[in-house]
Amino acid sequence: MDTLSREQRTGAIAPSEGSPSPTPFRLLVAGIWIAAAACSGGGGDGPVGAEPAGGFTKADTAVDSAGGRMDFANSEVVFADATLDPSGRSTAIWIDGVPSGGAVMTSDRDPGGDWSTPKRIATALGTANTGPLSLAKDSSGNAVAVWGAVDGLLGRTVVLSARRPVGGEWSEVQRISGEWPASAPVCALADDGEVLAAWREETTPSQSNSTPIVTVRTGRDGAWDAALALGAGELAPEGSLGMASDGTGFLLWDADAGGFTVERLSGGQRVSAPVASGVSEITEVSLAVGSDGSALLATDTLVGPGSHAIQVQRYAPGSGWSTPEVLQLISAREAAYYIRAKLMPQGRAVVCWAALASGTGSSSQVLVEAAIDRGNGFATPAAITTWNVDPGQLPWSRLSIGADEDGAITLVWGEGTVYSASLFVTRLDWNAANWLPLEAVASSASLLFPLEDVRVSCGLGTAVLLWVERTAASGSLRSSDLHFRMLPQP
């Protein structure tokens, strides 16, 4: 497959009919960018650094362990996401399937309270069923969401976006993708109001060998910069996008010609050359971005016949990327199938992974391990838990990790089979540099794939866990409910 040339597209894509017009220019006042014309429908991100309403403290979240089925959600939920901001306020977003026609719904929850009455983000462009959807907040609580939808008038899938300032309403929907079918969007939002979205496009959808292109776009206050086509390839797995407080974005993607690549972007432009290109023997990869503009790349890499290595590579502003550091060598059979990374203040970092360990007979064992950097280098990896897979069973697992603004870490681990699964949680005790014992927080049993879209987000010393639980399957219809659980730090 020929690699397409990497060049910036010219001209911004027009928003959909009925959406607010892009702001024609911006002004710099007292060091803060503001729009010269306001977006209708609350489309801006609100004042930079606005004080979130509520005045919640960690004491408000310390005993907030509520959870259960979100009864107001339709029983045909297909995709979901959740974000908890430093004020302690949680926001959930999901797509209701049948019979509501794929409506994108949102709800909010204050510490110790109930979820608000769901609101529908109007989407006149068609059914929002292509998923996944992505929700991001800044440290003040401003929010942005992106999702895929079927546009019946255009006859293709498109990427849509909406924004909400803290304390305000969701804006009208904007179409941010271009002339080709687009799907699988992700987004991130910086404290300075800059938003970064990425998705994949099919440039030759009528051909059997359609070439996917990774495309990014930045924006602010409802105005979007021109789209930038990075090249032929695919978006990397979950955790592929992050932004620093100053609006510098990092995107991890899998280029057809060069393997996994990390881009640095700002204002719709590349601000550095790709830094991890040419690495084609990576099996799992995760990207973490710090508020100060630092970044961490964690990979499971094939380093020789029958040998894998868990490696990390750091980026420091002004210094560039370091050489890869090997945290652990593992055999080919024990290659990691999940790897997650987080960066915290004071140079602290955590890398977790799950791997298939050696078993006896026909049974096998799953091992979850972690390496911790308390600011002076990564310590020797240690096991968090092991899980024995029964012979003849089809294993189901999941690994997610979140960190609040103070660096409190929550790790969610799922284990079981496709017929019965459980979610467990553990926290990191930074003082003792060890993980607390696993605590079961959810379990389900169904006909097929019992838990989907497991998302965890942290803030104000607690975490919100959201998941879709399939309860039954009947013909072409599905029955699935939306569940949540608050996970306060012990």
C-alpha cells in the first residue's frame, strides 16, 4: 500500500447546517485568547480558569460510594464515556440505541447527589450509531464531546462535536469531518481552551482495499482550524490522545509505513517531527501526557526471537524524547495484551500491564503487574494480582487506570469469561509504594460479552466507573443497561 503524502489541508471545513459559524478571528487580551464573536447555544468553553461552582472538597467525596443502574438511560445503550473533573463533578455521555434513534445523551452528578435529568444533544445529521464516542474536560469543568453518526443526506458517516462551558449548556452540534466517511473519533481539551480531535477516514470507500487515513483537527471557542491529514494508518488503541495545559497535543497512531508514531501538535500544526516512528514490532502501546507538556510512551515490544520487553520512553519539554528504558523482559507467550500508563505531578508515573503467564496442563494464568516511578526512576515491577483461567473457558479481561489532579491512582481490572465477568478496583499507596488489595465492585452474567465500554475517570480524590452491561440478547435486538460506581480513595 502506498503511503499518502503528509500535507495540511487548506481551508476549514464548513460546519453543518444550523450549527454556529466559526469565529472569524481571535483577540489576545491580558494573555488570554478570547473569541471575537460568541458562539450561539453556549458553544464556547467559558472563561479560562473559571472557578467551578459547588465548592466541593475531598471530604464530600470521601464516603461517596454510590452506584447502580442508571435507570433513566434507555435499555439499548451502545456506547458510553464518563469524565470526573477536579471540582468533583461527574459527567456521563452515552448513545441510546433503539427506539430513540441513536440519541446522544448526557447527565451530571455532584458528590453525594443524584444524576441530573438526562439531556439530549440534538443531532439533526442522522443516527449516532457508529461509535465510539469520546468526552473530555479541562481542570475547570469545561467539556467537549465527539462521536460518529450516519448522515443520511450526505450518504456517509461523519464526526460530530459539541461543547459545554462549565455551568452552561451544550452547544449546537458541528460536523468536523470532511468529504470522506469518518469514524472512531477521540478528543482532548486543554486548560487554555484548545481542543484536539482525531479520527480515521476512508479515502476510497467504494474499493475493497480502502485506505484509512488518520486525520486531526484543533479548535477553540467553536472555531476549528483546518484539518490535517497525517497519513495512511490507524488510530492507536485506547489512551492514544492527550493534551498539556498550554494546548500542546500528543497523538499516538499506527502509520502504515513506519509503525507506531507519536505526534506533537498545536493549533493545527505539527510542532515536532514524529518521535516513535519505525517501531513496527510493538504489540501493545499506551501514551500518557502531563499537564506540564511532558509525555510517557509505554510499549510491549518484540526485541528478539521469543522475547518481549516492557519499555518506557519519556518526553521532556525542551529536551525531547529519551532513549527507551526496559522495565521488564518477558517471554513471547507472556506478551502483554493490555498496557496502560499515567503521568502525575513531581515526575511520578505508573505503568501497568496484563500478560498471559505460564500455566500447568490446559489451564493458564493471567498476571497483572505494575512499575512505579516516584520521581527518581522506575522501581522493579511487582505483581498486583494473578488470575487462573479455568480450562475450556473463554477469558474476558479489561485494564483501565485513572489519576486525579493530586496523582491519586485508581486501577480497574476486569476478569472472568464471556459468560460471567467481574470488575475489581485497587489503589496505589504512594507512601508505601504498593497497591491495596483488590476489591470487587461489579459482577454480571449474561449470554454474551457481559461488560462493555468500561471507563474510569478520577478527580478530587475519587473516581467514577461507568460501564454498559448487556442483560439479554434476542434476535437482532440487544438489551443493555448503563451502570456506574463511585470509588473514593480509602
